[in-house]
Amino acid sequence: MSLTHVETVPRWRRIGLWSLKVLLAAVFLAAGGAKLAGVPMMVENFEHLGLGQWFRYVTGMLEVIGAIVILLPAFAAFGGALLAAIMVGATLAHLLAIPGSPIPAIVLFVLSGLVVFAHRDQVESLVGAG
């Protein structure tokens, strides 16, 4: 995102986008932290998946990494894409193996996708560079 682009974006939109990114970072730091800390509900959920507890650790680390990256202005689109991909997996897990509603995962997928869309210039510059 160039400096002139930032100057043309309305202030309310920048505040809204930052608010969304901070909210997502908080949610994913909490969820990833719960997975890494071995909160019993998380252990049980991953037990239902049948992939082993190593997958809980990997998922937790990816959520924490995505939460941090989404707050880095130069890489926010990639953090959003990582978190959206995790939510695709979470949605499928809730539909196929884990009891509970997939709605929270779907909402987080959409919100993460909004961050990717808002920072699509980052993706376009990477694709254009290749």
C-alpha cells in the first residue's frame, strides 16, 4: 500500500479495518493459546478429530502466528489468508467430526477474508512479481 493510497482512504475505514484486525488477533491469540496450553476442551476436540495431539499444537502455533502477522501492515493479507485457511479446516472439522456449530468458524473465515480483501494490493504485488 503506497503512502498516497493510505492518504486517500477515509479515516473511518482505516479505523474500522484496524479494529477488525485487532479483534481477530485477540480471538486467534486466545484460541491458539488455549490449544497450546492444553485446555481440556481443546484436547477433547482434537481427540475427536483422530489426528493426534500434535495437530493441536500445529494449529495453535499457526493461529498465534496468523494473529501476529495480521497486525503487521506489510503482511496483513497473508495473516488473513492463513487464518481464513485455518477456519476452512475448522468448519470442516465441525461439520464432519467435532460436535458443535460451525457458525463461529464461518464468521471468523468471513472476517479474515475481509482483511485479505482490504489488503489485496499485497497479494497483487506478490503475484505480479512472480
